[in-house]
Amino acid sequence: MANRIFSLLLLLCAGNLIAQNTSVTNIEPRVEALLAKMTVEEKIGQLTQMPGDISTGTDVAKDDLLNQIRTGKLGSILSHTNFQNKITMQRVATKETRLGIPLVFGFDVIHGYKTIFPIPLAQAATWEPDLVERIERIAAEEASADGQNWTFSPMVDISRDPRWGRNMEGSGEDPYLGSLIGVARVRGFQGNDLAANNTVAACAKHYAGYGFVEAGREYNTVDMSEQRLRELILPPFEAVAKAGSATFMNAFNTLNGTPASMNKHLVTDILRGEWTWKGLVVSDWNSFGEVIVHGAAADEEDASAKCLGAGSDMDMAGGTFQKGMKKALDNGKVTQAQLDEAVRRVLRFKFMLGLFDDPFRYLDPKRREATLFKEEYRKTAREAAAKSMVLLKNDGGLLPLNPAGPFKKIAIIGPLVDSRTYKDYMSFWTLGLGTPYYDSTKVITPAMALKPALEALGFQVTVAGVNLTAASDEAAFKDAIQASKDADLIIACVGERGLDCGESRSVSDINLPRGQERLLKIATLNGNRPTVMVLFNSRPLTFQWANENIESILVAWQPGFETGNALTDILTGKVNPGGKLPVTFPYSLGQVPIYYNALNTGRPQEKQGQMWTSGYLDGPATPAYPFGFGLSYTTFAYEAPKVNKTKIKSGETLEVSVTVTNTGKIAGSETVQCYIRDLVADISRPLKELKGFEKITLAPGEKRTVKFKITENDLAYWNTEAKRKADPGKFKVFTGGNSRDVQEVEFSLEK
């Protein structure tokens, strides 16, 4: 894995690989010929996208879609589910308009299309980019068979604030891991040919800085240095740009006072300039119109001029270009050349998708019938859900559940035992799957799978769900409490509802919600009864009492359709947990933001309570669980890392090796992680930075040596002058099973 990752990063530097690999030929002459025939109104129409039958944003006033298509007022539809309607719309666009330009249909395919997989943050917890690519390949198969050509994914925003609702959509807090997962998603969606009828175009979002909204509040302000932007936020965007992501999406937020949709530095200078990326930039839902609300534009004319002038192309949902672009052109605020260049990118995009050669290539009813909900897709969903689960605690080896052990009677309790409401086990982003947007009969709940599996092993099992509301009290816990009293062991399924997860789902409190800590205390008789807490969550949560009183804690995330089967695989030991956290879990809300790759302070705290150091009077400065953490049912021993040389010169490669042994009694998977620290630089550098990882599977007693390669580029950083450099001097390299529990060795870079 380590060498494959190193090679992948080198390969990405070669340019936009995927987007250029299309079976459609002679695109540019065809684009120019069509552009020459278009009126200004038709050009503005191609830059306009309107929503279909699902709303994922603020209310939008729009004319009848068919009328807008027929009159050339729009060139793209998003969030439309009705398959037959899409055929009708495409027929109108290609047969009843002057130029017959086909529509492109976009959709938010976030963690599966019809077959629902674990949320993206959970997928990142597998630390398996190849598995993530397989997931998105299936999502692309289903979405394209249902008439979608374009997905608004991957979200590659880095975030350090668990209050932000869209944590679930990304890959966590680290730009290296986030880059690899983002590239895997692009490859899965786009395959080797954008014009193939089983691929969809990817859209990297939200460009840029959206994960750093102040107070973790959706759509809020972002303010950061250029150094932090380039060091932390932009690497995943650059990686997916160079991997060929066909499109990018503007962020909602302002960045240092300028709305991202009209931020020329982001779009023209960096994305199109430094990275030489050639694709289409689409706004987020009405983000062009919202620059007026931000106070950065006077009206639709001004907003149109500023967003187009920054290098953005397509107006999603707001109709800002429809209202203001012609005025901006007539009044000289935009040029014909600027308008034409944006239209070229839209037309080029449609040619690359093969829509001009066959507008109905994604609208084949027979293929749709044969593709959606394949049983083999659910096998991958089950595998992914199990691999994403992270074992945080397992005192006394309570798990896996053993029928030969001391526990015979098991109570499975909690609000998320057998829920059929609130999109539980999934998220807000499961769109278009029936009324209201998903088919709950497709979900295997914990009760459906775990109860019969445990009974087959000889356990006596009682299931007692809890109907939690914000005002719930002990009366709501009655059945669960009684079941717990009669049991030897409790499995408590708690956490967030599915509708707590996604856009516009920010929270001000990340503690276990809706009185569930009180439920745990009562049901477990204040911690004296052995308990497994299964946490269904979309973000890091805090649960101090459970950390101190519950023996086993398993982070299950929002696992998707195969929730119950995957959970059963883990709890019974059919699958040995191997997931690792892609994001730090705080001890308390007051620590937020807390993350592994922090800078040192001038007064670091060595122990809690130490005065005149950087800490808290009322709690630890360290997290509950660090980035990269995750236990197994077996144990792994790490030897000290070794380097092949203690000094490297510019252009040379350092080889780091570490030997890992499975010291337990069963086979297990371990993600071996490699971090570095620059001890002296022109500016303060992080305490640790992830530079490599490899997931290995070892039999009991098996030993393996994992090797990582560190180059001068891995040691480089962005300085305050926006220049990337590597300083000569001493470095540390760390290896271990998480970002906290590591061993180290020093080396030097010489110029």
C-alpha cells in the first residue's frame, strides 16, 4: 500500500488523466461550430441549471421546467428522480429546441444511489481507498442507469469542527488521507471513460474552506491565512483536479471576506492557473445569488459579472444569470469572450459525456431494470459497513460475543435498535428512493439481524426499543430498563438520527443527544452491568460517562442498508474490527477544535493541571480518542522504526521500515501509520503529519515489515510567502497504530 500510494501521488502530477480519457473524438471543432450558432440568450441558458423534483436548498421560484427547456433558458437539471420525466425533458431539449443541445442531469450521490453504503466519513475509517473506489463504481453504475450523468461528489473539505453537519460527507481532518480518498472517489465515479454509459462525472466540492466555517455553523464565514489554506485545505482539491475530476463546485462561504463563488484568487489564479485545470465550475445552490446577501454584489447584474469574472461557469438553482447576465454584457461588465469561454466549458463537458452523440445513452429502461439494487452491491455494502466500524474500547475482552462465555441473556436496547424513521442508519443525503425519499424496507436494522444470529448461537435475546424525543423521561425507558434487569449483558444502540446528518445539520452540543446518557446510566444500573455501546453517529460525539463506565464501545457510524448484518458480523467475531478514526474524538466540546496535526505552543502542557502551560483548569487538553485510533480483537506489537540512512540530501529518498507482529490468538488487520515532524523550520510546523499508511492482515504470531518512502517533497511545506520549500535540518519520523501511540527515529535533510 505504501509504495502504491507514493506512485499514485507521482502519477497525479502528470495532469488531468481521467477527464481527458474519453471515447468521444474531435470535441473542440464541434464545440466551436456550435458556439458560433448560439444567441446570447441560448448561451446564458447553457450556463443555467434548475432543480427538478427534490429541493436541497432554499426555495427557488422557477417557471415550468419543460417551458424553460423548450425556450432554451436552461441546459441542466439537478435533483430529479422521475426516470420517465427525464426522458421527456431530454426529448424536448434535443427535438424541440433550435440547436438541439442535450441536457445534463446532476444528482447528489453521496453514499450510494439506490444501494446505500456507509456515510463518506465512515468509508474513510476503512483506510482503504480501493474499497472506496469500488463503492463509487457501484454508485455510478446505479446512478447512470437511472439517467444521472453527473454527481455532486466527492466532498473533499477538511474539517476540524464536529459541530459542522457536513463532517459526514468528507474524509475527516487530514489532507493526506483526504486526498487519497478523494482521488479514489473520482476514479470510482468516472472510470476510464466519461462517455461510457455506466460512468458519471465527479464534482469536487466545496471550493474552498467550507469545513472551517466559524462556530461550526453551516454557510458561515471562513477566515484563514494563505499559508493554512495551501497547507491544509487545498491539497485534496489539487489531488482530485490532477486526477481528472470533470467539475468543481464553489463553496457557500466567504473566504477572507470574498464569497467563494466570486473568488478570482481561488478559481482563476489557483485552480485554472497554477493547477492548469480545464473543467467546469458550478455554483452551489444559489451561491451566485447569495453573494448579494453577503453584501458583495449590488444585484443580479453585479453578481453575474463578479462570479463569471472570477472564472465560475454554471449557475445552480438561483436563476441569477437568467436575471442579470444579459444586463452585465450589455453594460460592459462582462465581455463576450468571458461568456463564450464559460459556454465552451459547458458544451465541452456535454460532449465528453457523450450526450451529443447519444442523448439517451443514460436513459435505457431495460438497463435501469437490470442494474438497480443488484444483490452483489449489497455484499459490498456489508463489507464496507463492517470495515468502517471502529472499536474504541473493549475492556476485559467483552467482545466478540462468545456463547461459551459467562453471558447467556442479552438485552438489545436503545432508540436505534429497530428504527424506521428519520432516515436512521443513513443520512439526509439518501435522496430519491421513494416516499419520503428512501425505502425503509431495504434497511437491515440491528434487531432484524443481530437477534436471530445471537439466538442461533444459543443466547437468550430480548429486544427493547426506546422512542426518544427531546423531552423523553424515564417513562420512555420502561421496557428497556426491564429488559436490562433481566439480562447478563446489554447491547445499547444509541447515537444520532439519520436526519441529524448532512447539510444544514450543525449542532451546538456534541454530547450524546436526546437523553441517551441518562438511558445508559439507568439501564446499566450506573455501570455495574456489562454493556456494549454501539454508537450510530455522523460526527465525533462526546460521551464522558460511557468512556468511564461502559466496557465496550463500537463506533458504527451511519452504516447504510446493511447496518444489522455488518454489526452482527463485528459483534459475533465473524469480522475482526479494523477501522481507524479519520477524525479526532474530543473529550469535551470545550476542546473543539482539536486535531492531531496541531502546532506546538510555546508552553506545551505535560500533564493536566500544570500551571503556566497551554491547557484547561477543568479537564484534559488531550482527546478522548486520537486520529488514527482503533482496536482489534487481537493485539499488535510494533518494533522501533528504522531508517536506511540518518542523513539524506536533496533529491534522495529515505526508506523507513517498521516490523509489526500479531501477538494475539486470531487473525486481524492493522493500519500501520507513518508520520513526520519538522523540528526546526522558518515557521512552526505540526507535531505530526501523516505521510503514509498501509493496511496489513496478519495471522496469529505472524510478523511483517512495512516500508515507507519519504522524499524531499514529503518534507516540504508552504511558508508565509505562499512558496513551498523544505528546510535542511532535523526531522522525526514516527510509526504506530494511531497518531498518539508511536515510536520515533531521527534523520536529517542536507542541502
